[in-house]
Amino acid sequence: MNEVTQLDAAFAALAHPARRAILARLAQGEATVNELAEPFEMSLPAVSKHIRVLEGANLITRARNAQFRPCTLNAAPLAAVAEWTEQYRHIWDVRFDTMTEILKDLEGK
Amino acid sequence: MNEVTQLDAAFAALAHPARRAILARLAQGEATVNELAEPFEMSLPAVSKHIRVLEGANLITRARNAQFRPCTLNAAPLAAVAEWTEQYRHIWDVRFDTMTEILKDLEGK
DNA sequence: AAGTTAATTAATCAAGTGGTTAAATAATGC
DNA sequence: GCATTATTTAACCACTTGATTAATTAACTT
């Protein structure tokens, strides 16, 4: 619905390195909470909370399989973030400016 | 230096709609605090704090000009965010998968 | 039924966020 | 020097975040 709050939640969720690491792991396939928690030093409840934040931002979806709750990556909010960021690309992408100048030069002749 | 905390700060700063609006304004050229505050209903100190967060994430740089402190957009963290996000593009970009399949088909023949 | 494994909830805590109003600082212009 | 304009700092408040340990729920295994 609201594009703004969707982006708010996505950006906020991505602001923590543990959550970005969890997403990186999920990019290679679904994983359970324990699997996701394994690389971290923090407690399981802490990881559980991070997962909840990611879920709240719709960055992951959770299923049920016996006592496991496998998580899968959800692309849509990442696409929204990419789309938002792309609108600023011309600011840092020097090649962009160079290219448009070259094209203008060519048209001018 | 530390790539992770740089991204942390950038994502956290981008998580607030007012701060994204400020960046959008600065994308069109430098502006003073009062100019940046004008579209918002919140108080000037509140805007000042948002600006400080953006500065902390290195998303803007501040100069001095008499009693004004003009802000300018800083592209580097946005580029870092874009780069981070791009690594997930293949997950949502269906055209990517379609394209690679087409290429595989062509090679197979 | 009892034990094990997976995950969440509860209670707690310190620190951070986002906002306010009121006061202070900085620089300009008369 | 004094008033004005631009901006920040201070003090405060409610709420959220990120973490902990201990307890609980859920589902499988024997």
C-alpha cells in the first residue's frame, strides 16, 4: 500500500549487519532459525528478533515444517530499495554524464 | 574504512521519509537548513537532527557561508547502497533469468 | 509418557530515536 | 552596540532497539 512506510521498514531492517548477513544466507536458499543463528555469537532469541524485523519489512517469508520455521527471501522490498537508489545513480556514476555528453556531441554534428 | 558500519549508517539514515525527502531536495542542488525545513511540519531543531544523521552517514556535507550552513549531497554512500542491493538483483529481476535461459538455449543449439 | 529439539515469549535493561519548547550561539546589517 | 536571521544546543519525553537469561510452547522421537 503505502510506498513510503514500505521503504522505511526495508531500509530500517537493512541497517543492521546481522540482518544483512541473514539475507545473504537466505539468498542461497531457505534456512531454519537455528541455521541462520549458527554463524552469530548472539543468543537465539536475539536472532529470532532480527528475523521478526525482516519479516515485518516483508524481506522474508516464514513457512512451517514440523518444529522448524524455514525462512525464504522475499525480493520485492529489495527491488523497491534498488529502484529508490537508482534514481540517484546519475549523481555518482560519472560514466553516465560522460555518455550523455558523448551522445550530445554526436547529435550536434 | 569499515564497509559494514558505513552501510549501517547509510541504511539507518535512509529509513526515515523526512531524511529521504531532504536528499531528494539536495539532489537538485545545495540548500540551507531553513530551505530544507520549509516543506516539513516539524520544528527546525527536528530537521536539524535529521540533517545531523545524514551528515553522520556521510550522505551530506556541510559548508559555511555567513550564518548559513548549506548542505550538499554526498554520493558515495548511495553508491555503496546501490552496490549492496545490486547483488540481489538476479533474485527479483525476471528478465535476468529469462535472458540467461534464452542465452543457454541459443548456446545449446 | 518422557525426553529432545526448535523456536518464541516474557521480563528486564541500556542506549538510541524522534519529537517538543526554550535558550544559546554565530554572523549580518543597521 | 543592537536587533535580526540562521542554526544549534539543552532539557525533556515517549517509544523503539538490541541484547540478555529464564521460562514456555510446539512438534518430533523413543
